[in-house]
Amino acid sequence: MLTGSCLCRAVSYEVDATIEGIAHCHCETCRKTHGAAFSSIAPVPRDRLRWVRGEHLLSSYESSPGKLRRFCSRCGSQIVAERPGHSHLMLRLGCLDTPITAARQWHIWRSDGATWYDPADVHPELPEGLPQR
């Protein structure tokens, strides 16, 4: 069972599914929507997702024809993307509360990638914020 919630915790969900693979999407729309170099996503069956709290707080934006991005209207956290009539939703993994691992991962839409980030570059990893000067 996967659980997740938005930043303000007003919206939460459960998904009775496992994550088979993760895509890190670098398309311009994902970058702008998330304000980041990429968005990490995974498909989950639509009929396996249950809204536990705050479904009435979800807003949506049609970012491209037929694709709706659902987000918390209070804090703006992106929760899922969907195409009505499709059997799967794209779960935005940044809102997961359940730890997961996935052996299969891909960086997609690198043709749209931010010029300042390359997933092939190795950078220092810090356990918490930037060091004090």
C-alpha cells in the first residue's frame, strides 16, 4: 500500500499498487509545473487510488490537450496527472509518504532538459542543507 499527501497535508491518498518503474520527466511542462529540473512519475491503476482526505480541494489544469494535472488548491502540490478514459494515472512521486525503490528508472524528454542540469553529472550529496559559510 502506497500513501501520499500534499505539502499542507489537506489532501491525502492511498494506492493499492506497486511502483514498477520511475520516469524522471524533463519536458518543459513538467519543469515549469514543478519549478524544478524534472518531475519523477510512475503509472498506477486509476481504480487502485483512493482519496483519503481533501478530494474536494483538488484543482486541475489542462496542460496539454486531454491531459489534466491535479493539484492541491491550498498549497499547490502536484498529486497526479491523468487523461480521462485511460486506465492509469501518473502519480507524482514527490508527494509519496511511503518509501519506495524501483530498479527500472529512466530520464525522459532530455531534449527539453534544463541547460543547468545534466543527470550524468556527479555532484556532492549533503545530508541536509548547504554548509554554513
